[in-house]
Amino acid sequence: MKLLELLQGLKAAVVKGEDREITGLTQDSRQVLPGVLFFGVKGYQTDGNLFLQDAIDRRAAAVVTEDARQAEKLVCGDGQSVVVVSDVRGAMAMCAKRFYRSPDTHMTMIGITGTKGKTTVASMIYQILLDSGKKAGMIGTLGCFFPDGTKCAESVNTTPGTLTLWKELDKLEKSGAQYVVMEVSSQGMKDRRVETITFDYGIFTNLSVDHIGPGEHQNFAEYKSCKQQFFKQCRIGIYHSANACWKEMAQTEQIYTYRFVKSAADETADLCGMEAEDSVFSVSGMVNAQFSLKIPGQFSAENALAAILCTHLLGIPVKQIQDSLSECRVRGRMEPVETGLPFRILIDYAHNAESLKKVLETLKPLCRGRLIAMFGCGGNRSRTRRFEMGKISGTLADITILTEDNSREEPLWQILTDIVTGIGETGGQYMVIPNRRQAIAFCLKLAEENDMVLLLGKGHETYQEKHGVRTAFDERVVVSELLAEYKTAAEKG
């Protein structure tokens, strides 16, 4: 595709060179090949404008920047161009959409946003669509998935970067996908990764104070504003009306609501759920039926309500939705680890105070022994989150094991000290074991019959991140390896 065709309608000026053929897009100068268009994007840690000349030296067909002064200094060869735009992120989004010939317009786009529940709701909708014979893809925390259920790309962010996102949408369209179920994070909105997409359906799960701090959002107002902006890009909105912020989110022309109620007199939403017993709930309103889940807790049922309402609007038969949800499991969300031991092990992604509280409150009544919670907190994130998680675990768990979890560039001792400060206010029993593998090993030795061991914070992740390096770490694999070691040791006597 020609450079000027990609730039059409944008506030852009070709200050050096002329129109030429573009064969690829990137914002990483290390990925530049002849014919590629490079975008100099200023990020949170690195300014891409510092690599404009490097991209040219690597024979980029053209480079795009907002920095007119820097553009004048660039030394180009024959067949190379320099473009100055007023908004490089906006230009990148539009150029990507055009380069891949708008694959989003050929598929039904379903976006999910909220502080919690995005991954579970997306997975449920994706599974229902696949089970009903629809060709659907999914993009989110767990990765990018084809209509046959296979993974086509790993996930670095909940919502992929702009260029990666459009590349994945192109893959899904070419694979025959008719639907795309996609998690849309507030950070994705802030960075304008989905700016040029119109979503057919937008789902709001909830909103609470989180993701505020270095590298995330400056304050709650900014966080909420990013969520609101998403629904301005949606045709039909599905909102969790039990959340106090839902009316502020309701920016769509068509509005549908869902919520859990205590009695029929409270039925004020388009779809209402009422719990009958553990993991079984009845639904009334637009759908009247009973559903069962493998994932415990009312918050899981609330996520299911969003999936039921969305797929019902898409025309999926109620019986199919019931069957799919009854078998649906979501990786890293209340995920059981089969061990054959007399106690239960569950893996969950709970990595903030509210998520941790809901998990512990849900499982405590179901646990006939001790509730053992193992977790850490991510580095370079809000310290307030750590204090709060310590308080909650100290209050609700019988024993808390504190360990590492993606410490990134921050000293692990500082993170653990913050959590201990929180848990110390409760008088709860705890132990600090910095090495996560050793912490899991301790939990396995500590657990007795009827206990419940919760490995929290990593969820679906299969790595540990420290000082910019990711090393393989899958808790399912670690548990399996440790149990095999114990068995071998026992056999040797």
C-alpha cells in the first residue's frame, strides 16, 4: 500500500522524500526491514523518536514523528521519506486499520471492559460461540485464539499494542472468524490502541479504585474517563447496573443491563440473577432459565450474566448457553489443580484487594479445613494495593504465605515489607518465603486433609518477571514437579 494512501485525511506532511510503497508497520526500530513504515512513539520508558535515524539506517521506507525539529535533522537516502504528524498515536491507529484493510468491519466486534471480570466474561462468550458452531476469535489476557480454539499469539498486554492488535485482527479475519471477543483495558484506551474500532457490543463489568500509580493512571478520574471513552465507540452497551458507575459508562444508543437481585421485587434490570445454591442460579427477564457453573461464587455468576445477555442478543439458543456454561472453565480463575491429595489447590489471578476479598469470602464457607493463601504483589505498582491485600488476607485467611510475584525493577524486600505492614495490623498468622517455588513447596507440606491452598496473583501467567527478564514459571507445572519429587523421595525411603 502507498504511503500517501495510508496518510489520507490525517494532519500529516511529507517533509522529506515522496510517496512510496509500504510493506509493513512497526514502532520498534529493531524490527525495521526495507519497505517498513516506522512510527516514533513516545512511551512510558522509551521515546521512539530517539530511534528515527536508526530506523532510517536500517532502510525503513519512511518514518513518522510528531517532532518537526527532529525530522529536519534526519539524514535520508534515496527511496526514504520522513513524515511529520500532529498526533502519532492517532496516525498509527489509522494507518494500521488501512494497511490491514479494516478487518474489524467484516466481523462482529464484542469488547469487554471493567476493573475485574474481563477475562472470565470474554472466555465464557468465546466458549459459548464456539460450542454453538460460530467461528469466533478471542483477544485478551490469555492470548489471541483462532476459531478452532488454538492460540495464534501469546499476550503481553490485556489489550495488545496498536500494531499487534491490527495484525491479530487480520489473522482472525483470514482464519474465517465471524466474531471477535476482546478484552479492552483502561490502559489500552489511554494509549489509544483501539481508537479506530467501532464495537458492535460493549460490556461493562464493574469499576473500582485500581490501576492507579506509576506507569498506569494518575487518578481515579482518569481511570474512569478511559472506561467511559470505550463506550463512545460501541453501538450496543451491556452494563452491570449493580455498579454505582454504570450510568456514567452508558454512552451507547442501545442499553441493556444485568445484575443479581435478592428477590423478584428487586428485578430492575433486563437480566436478573438469583442464587439458588452453590454455583447454581436462576435467571429472569430477557432469559428465564436456570444455570450452573464449575466456577464458584456470586461474582462468577455475575460474569456469567454478562455472557448470557450478550450471547442471547447474538441469537444463541438458551439451551446451548446453559450447556456451555455448565462446562466452562477459565484458566487462572478459580482453577482447580488435580493432585489426588486430600486437600484442594486452586490457582487464581486475584492481584488486588477487592479481587482477593471476593475470592477468600467465596471460598471460606466452602472450606472444611484451613484456608491457606499464598501471594505476592507486582513491583512498580501501587503500594497501597499491598497494604490492603495484607489486611484482607490477614483477616480472612487462616494462614498467609507471602512470596514474590513479578517484582520487576523494585526490590522484593520492599514489596514484602509493605504487605507485612498491612497484615501486621490484623494479627493474622503469616510467613514470608521470598522464593515462589519454595513457597509453593511449603504450602504443599503444610496442607492437611480438607484444607484449601490458594495460589494467588499469577493465574494464567507462565512466567516470573524480574529486572526486565521473564523466566518460565507455570504454577501448574511447579505443583506437578514438586509432587513428583515428593513421590520419588518417598519411594527411596
